[in-house]
Amino acid sequence: MTVVGRKDHRPVALHEHSETVRLAAGRATVSSSQEPAWVTQPYSRCMADVTILHNTSCSTSRFALGEAERLGSDHEIVEYLKHPLDRDQLLELMEKLEDPPADLVRKDGYFEEQGLDADDYTTPEAVADLLVEHPRLMQRPVLVRGNRAIIGRPKDRVDAFLQS
């Protein structure tokens, strides 16, 4: 099932791989396809200007969506916990990331429960392997535009990135 956001940040469930919803200047547009654009196309070729890798449970991620809407950004929302990125997509993302690869990993209670050591996850390959196995450890939100990507923490980075 493809799940994307809408203006009030509640998810909208669509039929399996049949439609993708993009938000452009606060308006939802629907297009039909076999797979959402983020699945079939590298980030730099997605139709939306900005792709937001989003976790609906995260207030910082919801803040980033709100900023994109406030600024009228043409954006695509990818709920990465429901549609995890594969290893190649993660490596491509880290090539664009303005932050060190290690910053893409959340070092939270779940990380510790797994008995993981942050020193083991500093290279793009190690980070990608970890996030394929544990998508919930991906830091959020991640914003992608063309050949650039950032982690939207702290929140003030979001506005600057969206307006660049």
C-alpha cells in the first residue's frame, strides 16, 4: 500500500502501487503508475522538487512537512518505515547527504537494545547495511533536492534548505 501525507499530516492510504500523491503549494495531485516515483527513479529524477523521508510519529518530521507547505514547495512524502529504502537507495542518499553518514543513524534506546556500537557505523556501507536491517534507526526527517540532501535537525536547517 502506498501511503503519503496530506495537508493535515494524516496519512492517506491508496491502492497498492496504483497512485502517488504529491503536494504542490498545498494542493494534492494524484498520478497513476505501477510504482511511486521514489521507488522507480533516483531522487534526482523524481517529479517533485523536494522529497521528504518522513516518519509520521516524529514531531520534527511533521515540522518539516509544515514548512514545505508554508513555503509552497512542490514535495513528495515518503514514509520510509512503510516503504524502506534498499541498500542502493541508501548509498545514493548518502552520496548527496551534506552530513556525515554516521549522522543518518539514530543512537536511541532501540540502538542500545540491539547491542550496537556507534563506532561500527561510520562508513556509508556500514550505515546502509544497518538501515536495511533496522529502518527505524534512520534519522528523520531527511530532505532531498536534486543532488543535495540534509537531515532536518535542528529544525532551522529545514527552512534554509527549502529556500535554497
